[in-house]
Amino acid sequence: MTETLNWDHTVADVTDLPAAIDYFNSKGLKFIAGGKHEAWGTEDARDYFGLNYLGLITVANPERAHSFTYENNSSIFTAVEDYFNGLQRFTTIAIRTNDIAATRQRLQELGLEVGEIINGERLTPTGNLIQWQMFCVNGELAHYLPAPFFIQWGRDDDSRRESLKSQGIIKFHPAGELFVKRAIFHVTDPQEAAKQWSAILQSEVTREGKDFIVRLGDKELKFEHGDENRLFKLIYHGAKESQQLRLGQIRLDLEKEK
């Protein structure tokens, strides 16, 4: 099987999930409650833009959220830390693979310390159990930039898309026919960061002035100079009117097609 990678979703940590949903939906988005991750003591809400979605995650059970380790759970562990530190910001992005074992082996061969493949699940508000496989990178990339994590769903893309449409989860947005086009990372060494992500994603790096871009399908990861060493902003195209949405350190730019 040929390994195929796609940008699956982005994780944003929030401290008050209902308030975050209300804010974004007041701007023309359509977040709905996703359900609880019982093993981690967390819960989320999500808004789909095709198969790519933005997930807002928070702590639902503080005792359970303190009970798991960083290894094999780095992205969720960071979300829990952010909750207790009062931070609202992006964690990282999830990369969808069609062969999670092959992806993990390849990253090991690159010298990355990868976690075990684990089974994830969440219970939706309607009682449906959603399951997947995933693994995290047990550590950061250069200059403490959080690494992506990797996920494989139990169904192929076409069947998942049709199922999500039939459930009304992939739906119309009042703000427009939105689709994510670019993730902007602020990093102290854009060239090195792009080089690492290029190797991870098996994609070439191109230069745009002082910035570096790694393409993943029809989407782009752009690495600009900045001190945060974090995912800084998401750019969405297809908006009826341009908007800049801000919640804590979470930044979404909705751009009108010209």
C-alpha cells in the first residue's frame, strides 16, 4: 500500500468550551459538541470544512486528565496543561494516514522518537462511539516546536465524507464556503522547521522571500520567523466577507475570494 498523508485536523486548546463555541459560531462558523474522551478526561467540539476540521478541546474530568503520561499522548497532554494554565492556543495539527504502521516505521527510521500506536475513542452526545488509531511523537522538533501527530480512521475518505454529510456534520457555514488553505507557524528558524516537516510529510520545501512553505495536497504549511515556536494562525478561503477571529492566542483569518 502506498502511504498517503493528508492534513486531517487542527487542535485548539480552550478553557471554556461553551463560550468558545458561542464566540466562533457568532462569527459564522458551525461548531457542534464532539463528545468526551473518557480515557483522557477531555471533551471537544469540532467544525468540519470538508474532511479537514478544527477541534476545540478542553478538560471535562480534571482528576482523569491528570492521570495519563506525556509519552504516547503528547498532544492531549499539552492540551490538559494549557487548560490548567489558562491558555487558549493551538496545539498542533493531526496528519491522516492510510497506513499508520508504515508511517510510524518511516518516522522511526528518520530518527524521531515515536509513541506506540494506540486506540482512541470518544462518545458523541448522541451516544455513538467513534474510534480511531493514532500515535504521537514523544518530543518536540527543533526549538521546541510541537510535532504533528498521526491518525487513521476506520473508514476510507470517501465513505467518511458521505457519512459525515448524511449526518449533517459536514454542512453549510453562514460565513461562506470555507476551506482551510494555510497554517502559519512562527518559528525562530523557519528553514530548519520546514526541513523537518518536509521529511516528516515527504513533501518538498519552497521558499517565499524569508519564509518557507511545505505543501500537503492543496494546502500549505508556512514557516515564518517568530519567537513563539508554535502554530500561529489558520487561513481559510471562501468567506463571504473577510474576518479575523481571535480567542486568546487562537487566530483564524477568513479570507474572501477575489
